[in-house]
Amino acid sequence: DLFDKELLNAFYILLKESGLYDSVYIDNNPFCLDGKIAFVDTEEYDRKPIPYEKLLPFFSPEMRTFWKCLIKEP
């Protein structure tokens, strides 16, 4: 699994706080060899609501459940 809860939480906060709308498309967030995430397409920022559920298919079942809890937050 590429994500653990700590990384997934940080990823969520970054998307939420910056409104990186296009970052829900997995090709816009490739992982670097050093384990960091590269944000490729950031032309749509500060746009809400962010369709977080588009990322669900890319997470393991455990991380999918965790992501669903994160995106329920107001």
C-alpha cells in the first residue's frame, strides 16, 4: 500500500486547505522515488467542493475506509 494513515491524512489536509480540485485525479499525483508525492496539475486550486470520492478506487480496503472517514468531516 502506498499510503499509510499518516500520509493519507496529510494528503487530505493539503487538498482540503488548498482546494486542489484536479488532485483527485490519480495521474496528477505521482509518487517520487523518495516516497514524496509530486503535484503535477495544480491549475485548479481554491475550488470547492473537491470530489474526494474519485480517489477511492486507488486505495486499499483499509485506506478506503479511512479516506471515507476523512472526507465526511465538515
